[in-house]
Amino acid sequence: MTYPQLPTPEEKLADAKKLLSLPRIVVICGSTRFMTEMNEADLRETKAGKIVVKPGCDMKSPHELWSDPAEAEALKARLDDLHRAKIRLADEVLVVGDYIGDSTRAEIAYARSLGKPVRFTHPGVDPDA
């Protein structure tokens, strides 16, 4: 006797998005040194009718929330986890900037391991091209 397969969490999320008639969700990835470019990409993707999620903290810029090195290290780990959750939520990934560091390279690999389409503002930096 065959039993029906239960839907995966990813399938449940996709079904919920359809039921809610949500527009496509794009997550912006890249080095926070490109925050200005990320904001521009956010504007363009929003104008195209997409929901946009992106890094919310630029830890390269001084701020009291990450002025303590120990707290900053813990915050960075939490933000990395949060960004991976944004990637899981998204329908597609847009990588911004002409440089790919280790963190962004890991985000691209993670997104691709989940089957997410990945676009680049600078396609020449695609580590898998």
C-alpha cells in the first residue's frame, strides 16, 4: 500500500504564498559595502512589484548596537542566521555589487542548494560561472 507524501515545509510555504496571492519575494544579498546599491536595487525591484528583503544592518558603519566587539560577534552570527531565513522565505536572490566575499559566496551556495534562482547586478562575479 502506498501512502501519500506529506508536503515539505518549502511546499507548504509556496502554497501559502499562492493562497495569499503574494507577489514574488526577492532577497538582496551582497557585501554591506554596497548598501547604496542595495537601496537602489530595492527601489527597482519594488517598482517591478516584488516584495524585497535585504540586510537591515551595516556593521561596517559605526553604531552603538555593535560597538562592543563581543556583542558585535554575537550579533553578526544572529544576523547571518536571519539572512539565511530571508533566503528561505524568498522566491529568488539578487546579488548586488562587483565583489563577492566569503559570506556572500556562502549565501549564494545556500540559495542554490535550496533551488532558488540567483541573479547578479554584475553577472561576471558569479562564482559558478
